Amino acid sequence: MARIVLGFILVVFMAVPAVRAQDEPLVWVQIEAKASLNEAQLAARGYAADLTDVNGFSLGRGWYAIALGPYRRDEAERVLQVYRAEGVIAPDSYIAESSDYEQQFWPIGANLLDQPAPVAPDSPPEIADAPAPLPEPEPVLETPQEARASERLLSRAEREELQVALKWAGFYAGRIDAAFGRGTRAAMARWQDANGFDITGILTTRQRADLLTQYNAVFDGLGLEIVRDNATGIAMEMPTDVVEFDRYEPPFAHFNATGDIDARVLLISQQGDRATLGGLYDIMQTLEIVPETGPRTLDDDSFTLIGEGALQISQTQVWLRDGQVKGFTLIWPAGDEARRTRLLDRMQDSFEWLPGTLDPAEGRGEQSIDLVSGLEIRQPKLSRSGFFVDAGGAVLTTAEAVRNCGRITIDESYEADVTLTDDGIGVAILKPRQRLAPLEVATFQEITPRLQSDVAVAGYSYGGILGAPTLTYGQLSDLRGLNGESHLKRLALNALEGDAGGPVLDTGGAVLGMLLPQSRDGGRVLPDDVSFAATNGALQDVLSRGGITPRTTSGQDRISPEALTDRASAMTALVSCWE
């Protein structure tokens, strides 16, 4: 805020008397009172940053006043009128007599209670925007003895805050214990040296205020205020200049960004137990707002979930208490760690449980399979099919499915690595990072099938949306590709993109090949019912090169459609490629 400069002029009209006598008693405009000297000193310094003529006096019985003056009464009445109208001082400010006050504590060393009334200055009251105001005179500094005396008035919390501020500024590495021992004194001396103060190892009142001002400057522009949300039963300090309430979608209250900082806050509130807590923990890890990397812990009555992405970091804190699950998520731009961590501490420290939880029927918005309570579920950039080819969970899939992936998963839960790729055939082998135990492993048919024989393809036609593979039936049209390729089979079968990589099965459930992605032949689009599969011979060669001995059979059984579906479903895997 620009400094407020105050002056006076007495406008002389015909009937207005001259300036009053110099011996007129002095008065003051009292603007605030505090119950401790430390609070009063900090308040006085705060007012002095914006107002002239700020003074502090003892009132007795442990109370301290901040007052403007001294003025003659008519001047004081004008100050009171103008500053009240401008909202500069509290509406309950009033004119006080010098006899109301005892010893002066601000500015340090001053004693204005016995001074004569000042001569009237030459300009009327004026609120900020005054160009180039004169700099404020430097206050009288406390001696080390006075600084120690004022230090003794600090509460434990205030002493701890000073240690925290020194640690944040890089001058202190000890414990936060409120004890100003050798380590803390050395840190104070280093801070004084870095900030151009005399090096005493004892912070004066002014220096303590300056240190805390530096420490809290990170919150400038955030508009930190306690927000009480009765619908969720939560009160918490929030950056109200950065986010504002948008909507309820149980169990979340959404607070979205309002300006340049891409931030969001979620309040979390629902009835529940440990199972509810664990379910919420699992669900939130599937959300787009929670990047996949970052520490996370789940306990019996709480969880912490941190997602660290290239563009944003989200942190969720949730607690279970008396049948209620409550907490919050802060989503903040990456690269702003100093402010994010400080803000998170303020939010955690201020979190308060109010009665009630969010009504499950409150404010339901758009419903979508890709949304959870208005939040997007994290989606892979590509999903295709594959099938298990050994007892350890290795999967055969298409090369297209695993190309340029930041991460690959099998059945959305198990991370996997590519161990071999054959771009000529268009297939790849995946090995899960943890050993799996598939219910069914592919058995390759050794006998060449007859043309026009029935076949089926198992695959995740819709990229896993249905939760299980589906079977698509067709026929074997040719043992070669359109151009005579020996490693291909041509099928009369209507397949979808997600089916690519799935096993082609005979009527007994043995594998005849692997469905390949739809392709263009010489730039021509093929009919919908024309598909191609890599042959068994080509696939077995790839597996052998990958260190896998494929299972084979020469039996030509015919099993029921139900049994074929069960076998195909147990063998087929969802392969997902993530950014």
C-alpha cells in the first residue's frame, strides 16, 4: 500500500476564529489496543508502514494502545473523520486524552506525552497516491538488553516461528524447539549480517518483524483466508485470490483457478469406514489430477497421496474419524515448491472438522465413464490386446501397441517392459516387472487349418471399457497375405482397433496366429471384413528368439462356445501404452 501522508490546513473564512492557543491540551486518535507488548509492537510497525504519526502507549493492566497524534482536538476530529471514511482505521476508533496513557513504547525511545501541540501544517488530509513521499525516519533501535527484554515476552509458538523463518531463510539447521541457544543465536547473527544489521545475535523487535515479513512474503497475492464450508463440514485456510468455489460433486467440493496460477483445491467429505478410506485411496490414484509418480502411504485412519508430474504436483491428505472421511487435495503448478509447501503447511495446520459431511445427492453434474465425481480418469494414449505366452506372464502383442510409450501396463495394473520387437512381422514381447500367474497360457496349433474353417479372435475391442475381452467370429480365407506373404493369414472377420494383438483361435481354443492392426494395401482401404493375422510359424520364431519356448498341440478338439469364451478370456490381456 502506498504510504498515507497526512497534513492540515485551517481554512479561514470571515467568521472563523484564529488558530487556537498553543497551550491547548493534546489529544490522540486511538485505533487499536492489544493484550501483549509483542502484539502491540508488531501492530504499530504495521500501521507505521502506511500512516504517519503512529505511536504506542501502555494502558496499564497488561494492555497497550496504538494511537495517531498528537493533535489539537479539531485536527484529531478531522483525522478521525477522514480515515474512518476511507476505511484506513477501524470504525470504533476514538479520540483519547494524553492522561489515558502511561509510558510510550513506540517509536522506541520517544516520549510525546509531554510535548506541546504542533503548529498546523499547510495541506488538507490526503490519501495515498501522493507522488514520492519522504522516506519514513528510521526508528530508534533497541539495545541488545532491550531486545532481550522484548524477546522474553514472546510465546513459545512465536519463538518457534522465528526458528522456522531462520531455517527457511537458510541460516538455521537445528531443531525447532523454541530454545534460543548457541545455534539459534549464531543463525540470528548470520541473518543480521546478511541483512545489513549490527551483528549481535539478538534480534530486535524491528528485525524480528522484518524476518517474518520476508518469511511470509511467499503468500503475497494468494489472499489466504479461512473458508468455512458447511456443506462438507470443513473449515480451512485457502488461497482465495487464486481459487474460488465452483461446484459440489460428492465426495468433492471443487474450487477452481480464477487467474494465472493453474491451481485447484478439492475438499473431500463423506460418511465411511476403513473400507471407504481404502477405496478412495485406490480411486484417486486413477485420476488425471494425481500424476503416477510420487510418495504415497495408506494407514488405518489416514492416507497421503502425492502425485509429481512435469506440469503439476498434487497432494491429498485424508483422515478417518468417527465414521467420517474428510480431507483435501491441493493441485499446484510444478516448479513453485517453496510456495506450495508453505501453503500446504498452512492448509494442514488450519484444517478444522465442522459438523456433518457432504450429502451424496448434492450437486450431481455430468455423468461419464471417464469421470469420477467430475474428475477425469487417467487414460492411456493407446490400448490394444495381447495374450499370455508363458507361465511367468510374458505377453505377445503388436509392435504398434508399445511404440513410443513412457510406460506400458498389462491389464492396467502390472508394469511391463519390451524384451523383443520384430517390426517386419509387427509383433513384440512384453515381460511384466513382477512375475504373474496367468489362468491360461496360449497353446499354438501345429496342424495347418483348412480354408473356410471357423475361427475366433479374442480382444479388448473397446480398449478395456467393457472390462473383459470379447470374441469376434469369422473364417480363415487364405493362408497367405494379399501379396503372397507367407507369414500372414487372411481372415474374413470384422475386427476393431482394440482387437489388434489378440489371439486367433480355432474351435478347440488353440492359437492359429495373432491379429494384426488394420492396414492399407498400396494406399487402398481394405473392406471391413478383411483382417490379417501373423502365422504360428512366425510367432513361434519370435518367441524362441525372445527366450520363450511356446506350448504346442496337434489336437483338433471342438469345445462349446462357453468354454471357448472362458479359455480366450483367461488368455487375453489388455496392453496399455501411457505417456
